[in-house]
Amino acid sequence: MAGDNRMLEMHGVSHVYVNDKGASLATEELELTVRRGEFISLVGPSGCGKTTILSMLAGLFPPTRGIVLLAGEPVTGPSTKVGYMLQQDYLFPWRTIRDNAAIGLEIAGRKNRTALAGVDTLLGELGLPGSGDRYPHELSGGMRQRVALARTLATEPEVLLLDEPFSALDLHIKLQLEDLVQQTLRRLGKTAVLVTHDLAEAAAMSDRVIVLGANPGRIVAEMLIPEEIREASPMEARRLPGFQAVFDGLWAELDAAKGGGDEDER
Ligand code: ADP
Ligand code: MG
């Protein structure tokens, strides 16, 4: 249908991992739609299936049951329309920054002079001008994550899947990178799914936050972020008067999802 703006969809998605210890239901009956250009976050306790969801969206494996759609088409494997960025930057130490950022292009057989010039432009836009000939060990953690972002963006995916990309960084760097990532993805009109442990990060960066519960992983709540917070940069959003209420709302949902009340760790 013309004007249909659904970019990612999961319908009735359940996933069972099977290994030598048996079978375990990681996610159950997920229903999720992400609009083109939308930025959503997935939050939830460890083990609730966040990475499993991203992997299925990325086409790394099919769900045991249900269907995953990308721009209305069934996902049958990895696609150049989808970029995946992880907590660990996985830069190759023996490759220059430019060659690290160009890996996706190389794999896609699109690494030529024009594409490499594009990589240099991207590195510059991400605050790493002139760094192409340097090596990963010369860079700080925050700079390395920017290279990882450049690598993810270099192949021009329409969708970015971000699995806790900021969680290994110092607070100061993390806040700067949140701003940079949001600004860049917005400017380029990308659709994004961010997994994070950090509720403030989810509230500050997203249009919508999905709260997941564990055992099995399922959606327990969904919160639309108020417009004034959405429009502010993540750094500014945290200072807005309405921010605390959004944070508290997410906290309450997450707490309820975890079983709430007593934290009896066994
Ligand atoms: P999260 O990213 O939210 O921490 P995961 O998606 O990594 O959660 O895991 C969801 C559940 O599936 C957990 O119970 C985890 O132990 C299990 N799981 C994840 N990967 C595998 C695997 N390869 N084999 C078996 N179980 C797995
Ligand atoms: Mg995970």
C-alpha cells in the first residue's frame, strides 16, 4: 500500500534455543512494528531476549515461530539494508581506521576509491577528521566506538540495530556519543532499534521505549516519549522538567516486569 511506513515488523515471534542442555523459550509471541525513521529502545532485565530479538531482526537466524518483515518483505537472512553495532567495537588492530570502517563495503564488494572517500567524510562527520591512516590502538574507547559507527553507516543501511553500544564507555563520553548518534541517525533518516540497560538513555534517545519481561521474553509495556523530550538532544532531554516522570514511569514498568517489590536474589 502506498505510504505504508512500516520498516520492521515481528508478528507472533517466538524463539526456542536448543542445545545439549535442552530447549529454552527465549522470546514468546512478540508483536512489534517500527516505523520508517523511528528510533525505539528495548529495555528489560538481563536474559529477557533483547539480543535474540536484534539477531532475528538482522536475519542472523529465523524465529522458531512467527514472522519477521523488513519493509514489508520476509527476512530470510542478513541484508545490506540492516546494520548491526555492538558493545564491543571489534576493530582489527592490524588495519587502519579507514580500512576498519570500510570492512562492510569490502565484504559487499563495494570498496572503491569513491566509497573510501565516503568513509573519510563519514569519519570527519563523526568527529574523527584525518584519522583514516591511524590504527585502533591509538584511539580512545569513545573514538573506537565512533569508528564502529562509521563502519556500520558506511554501507548505508536503512535500519540500525544497536546492542548496548555505549555501555562500556565513561559517562562523559557516553553522553556525547548519544547526542552524536541521535543527531546522525536523524539527519540521515535512519530507523533504529537500541538495546540498553540504561533507562535514562532509552528515555533520552528514543521516540518509543519497549519494556520486556523475562522467562520467557515478552513485551510487557510500551511508552511513547513526549514530544518535547523527543525533540531535544539526549543531553538536553535529561534536563527537561518532564524527564524525571518518564524515567519513573519506565522504572515502574521494569520493576513490575521483574516481579517487582522484594529483590530476593537467590
Ligand atoms: P538479553 O540480550 O536480553 O540479555 P538474550 O537474547 O541474550 O538476552 O538471551 C535470552 C535468553 O536466551 C537467555 O535466557 C539466554 O540464556 C538464552 N540464550 C541466548 N543465546 C543462547 C544460545 N545461543 N543458546 C541457548 N540459550 C541462549
Ligand atoms: Mg544482550
